[in-house]
Amino acid sequence: MGNSTKRAINIIEENGKVAFKLEGSFTAEDVILICNTVCLSAMNQLVESYTKTLNSSVKGPVNDQILTEKISELKGMLYDFYNVNASNLLNAFAPELEQHPDLTTQAILKAENELIEEKYEELKKDNKIIPLKTTPKAKKLPAPPDPLAQEFEEW
């Protein structure tokens, strides 16, 4: 049998304080992958435990659709919780590396616009778009006052 090396990551929580200790040699990638694997395992165990609790708390077989919906809700909550905490962790670790703080907002807006465009195209194909009635051309409004100007002219 080949040589085996024992490595351990000890995480101890006491009175709200967390201690983290590495025993053995680890790369940064090892530590991050192991910690993420532990988080994934914990989330899967929470879902499994929740599923058992739901099944045992209902008399008779649980409606599969309701069970699926409840599990999906829990997974969504865990997903959002982990996502927010991962973002907070990175921000706490290296806030100076947030080079594009508006990138997330831009990505969300782009994705929303793509979804709207897809839905619009789908409705066009199904002939479900109702044309708007033509309206007389609106009068052009004057530009708002310059907020940096000392005095405002009346519109």
C-alpha cells in the first residue's frame, strides 16, 4: 500500500466565534474546494432532512407536486443565501478587487432585456400582440432645469 498523508481541516464554533485550523499541507485551491464541498454537502443534507420531515409530517402520501414545490422553495432560499454570502465573503476579503461594481447591475439589465425580447418575439409568432392605437404627437416638453445652476428659470 502506498504512503498516505493525513490532512485535516478543523472548524470549531463556540459562542458565535469560529476557529479554523489546517493540519497538514494544503494549497489554496484545496482549501476552497474542500470548504465548498462541505457547503454543498450541508445544503444537500438540509434538503434531504426537510424532505423526510415533510413526508413524516403529512398523514398519507405527500402530493408530489407540493413536495416538489416546497423543496424547490428551500433550494431557492439556500441558493440565494449562499450567493449573497459568497459575494459578501469576497467583498470582505478583498474589497479593492471590485473593479466593476456596476457590472452585476448591467448583467441583470442585459438578461432582463434579452428575456423581454424573447417573450416579445414569442408573442409576435403567436399573433398575440395587440397594436397600440395611434395617438396625436405629444408636445415636446422643455428640458428640466440644470441642477447645478445657481438660479432656475421658470419652465
